Amino acid sequence: MFIHIDAVNQILYLFLIYIYTMKDPVTLLYETYPFDAEKILASACGEAYVAVMLASGRIGVCSTLGKPIETDPQVLTSPDLKNRDHRMLVTAYANAHINYEIENPIPGDIFEQVDFASKKSTVMIGYFPPLVEKFRKDGITLFPFDQLKDYPDLTPQSQLEEKLSKADCVIISATALINSTFTEIINQVKPGSDIFMLGPSTPLYSGLISEYRVSKLFGMTFRLFDFEVLGLIGKGMGTQSFSKKSYKVSL
């Protein structure tokens, strides 16, 4: 079977157009859920997360990447989406809306839903200790990367491009939406590979699946009006402190 070189060039051209016209996903979240001050009941921020509670009692959270941010939601009236703090607030606000609107969210964590043993190569961007432990326990090959953390089994950052180009499964932390590395990452993943987004910051937004090649989204919801979650976040507590008060759901 032969493919005419012009057809190959056309496919490459269309792929490049797709890459460079890809819209920022946080911008899409803001456009889908524009800010309304009257919908916010409370907010909290600590060293690990920012949380927004709507008047309906719904809660959305987003990682602060280890640094407290200015939490006045009024900045969302006219956010600067090049500002990382604003991107965090937009994501938390959107999560409080969208993660509760899924008609039939699938319960359970990613390891229960994905057969990683059948994958030849899995790359993890953003280190999730409990998940890494499951991979190691079952003897499944995993290449974890994380620029902000220091673990003895991290794969050198210099190998990221090579591993992404060969992986048939990629797990991406939702914090990639915040630091604006998400589109850069998925553009290095070979066509046909599974891409999963994971973490409390994950928006269960169908646009991430339809527009950005994501296979599945794994996020969190909370009981309505659970002020204890906001209290824990305000004290600087991390995922482990509130995970037992959450529901792991996926789309």
C-alpha cells in the first residue's frame, strides 16, 4: 500500500493547524461558566488548595501548587488567564458547577477502571503516591515525572519527550491546566494513546474529551454545604485530609 506524499503533507498540515488553533481549556471553562458573584457562598485557601462553595452548596477545589493565592473571587469578574492564581480560581469555580452536573458519573478510582497491566508503557505527569504504589505493587511499568516534587523513583525530566512519544497510556495531573502545560503535553503523545486526567482539580468537562483527545476524566465531588472541607483547606491541608470526605467520580 502506498500513500501519496501530498496526502501525507496534507495530513501533517491539518494536524499542525489543529495544534496551533487549540484553545486554552481554562478559557473554555470560564466561557462555559462565566462568573456570577451572587452564586458564591464561601471560599477558602491554604498552602495546597483553593476551594469555592456555591450558594447551592456545591464545592469545587483546585490545587495551588504549594503556594497560597489571593482568594477574592471578585477577580473573576475580569480574570487575567495568563495569571496562574486566576486560572486556579476559574478552575475551582467551574468545578463547583460542572462536576455535579454529570448525569451518570462513574464511581471509583482510576486503578479500578483502567487495566494498566495491558499497557506496554504508561507515563505519569504529576506524582500521585497512592497510585504509584499500586503500580509498583502489581509490577506494572510506570514512568513518573514531576518538576515540583522530589521522589527517589522519578524518571529524569530529560526523558519526558521520549517517553511521551512512545507511551500508549498517559496519566496527566489536572494541575497541567493551571500551569498551562496541558496542550504542550498532549501534543507530544502519539495518536491512539490513552490520555487520562486525574486529581481533585479535574473538571469533568466533556470538552476535554471531545477537543483534546482525553480518554477519561477522574475528579471529585463533595457533600453539599460541607464547610469542614473548606476548613481543612483553609488550614493548609492537602488531598489526604479531605479525600475521605469526597466522592471519586469519572467521566
